[in-house]
Amino acid sequence: MNNEQIELIEKLLDTTLSKQVLLHFQDYEKLFKFYNSHTNLISKNDENVFFEKHIYDSLCLSIFFNKYNLAQDIKLLDVGTGGGFPSIPLAIIYPEMQIYPLDSIAKKIGFIELVQKELRLENLHPLCKRAEDLNRDFKNSFDVVTSRAVAYLNTLLEYTVPFVKTGGYFAAYKSKNAQEELASAKNAMEVLKCELTEIISYNLPLENDYTREFLIFKKNNNTTKDYPRKLGMAKKNPL
């Protein structure tokens, strides 16, 4: 991570990064690029913008944390974490936050387990499962659930909202202008007892205009045991 990138993160977070945090990011980037050379976590083209499109984008969730005055010791589930975004950058920045990266692909969770071990991130708890198969004890239990580039919204809500506790939030990473997805997700929102509270726009530090959005949903009541439905149902027959 170069000086310009460090300054961007410090400005975003309104803090000065400690030497330990900088070392963690340095080691994390080395591990990621080595692992990505033989296992496809992200495309080779995306590796050229690894900081901008993945690390910085992950940490933009802090905009939501700050705006909603969320404590740093919250419990967060990251559905479809892939190569560990936003889970790993968040775990480095917020050591008090208990973060559960969830993905069904073993090689991706294997990488996160490697990072957890090498960086000694005791707040990172990788889970190799599909959302539909996640232990029911996790339902209605997380302060925040997040997901990044996983599915269309009416399907994604079923994968995520059942695990948010009442009064908690689901934050969906989406590209600009997700209005069409929102229009088709009205029934899912009603069934899963959540409401859209806000759309937060932000920009990535890329040469071309690269605006993204967080769709913030608040959970108003516990989800019934019926959701998420059995494997494949949310995608085949969206709510």
C-alpha cells in the first residue's frame, strides 16, 4: 500500500492508521496476490485495481457505520464473501468487530482461513456454507449483514435478511441506479419484514467516474423459520 492509498483510507476513516494495521495490509496484499496467482479469487485485470475496487470499496462500509452510529463491537455476517471482501479489510480496521465471512466455495474460504491464521485476526470467523444451509442458530442474530455483488436484490434479501436481528441492518453493495432491483423486491421486503431506510452513494478513487451505492435495509421483526428456503429456491422462485 503506497502513501497515496494510505492517505485515501485515513481520509475515509478520519483516523491515522497504526503501524500494525499498515503491516497487516502489507502482508494481506502479498498473501492475496500469491494466492490469486494460482487460484482465481479475482480476475487478473481487477488485480491491477486491487486497492481501489476491493480494499477501498470494502472500507467504504464505514460511511454506513458512522452515519448510523454503530458501535465497533458489532457482529457482522458477510454473505458471499468471495476473496474476503469486505470481511478481511473490515477485520483489520475494526479488531473489536466479530466478522463472519460466508461462502460456499472451499478455495475462497481456505484463503480467508490462511489470512486469519497468518495475520492472527481473532475476530474473523470463516464459514464454508451456503446461506440456505447455515446453522439456524445464526438466524435473527447479527447486528449487520452485508453482501457484495452476489445476486439480484429480490433473491439477495432472502439470503441475508433472515440472519439480521430485529432492529439490525442489511447493507447491500450495488452499482449505481438500483431502482429496477428495488421495484422488484417489494414483496421480498414485506415477507422478510424489512424496509429500505436509505441509499448511500459513494465514489471509488478511479480515473473514470465510478459511483456505487449502499442500499440500507432495517429489519423490523424476526424472520420466520421458513426463510431462507431450501437450496436453489430463492434463485429459482424469488419472493
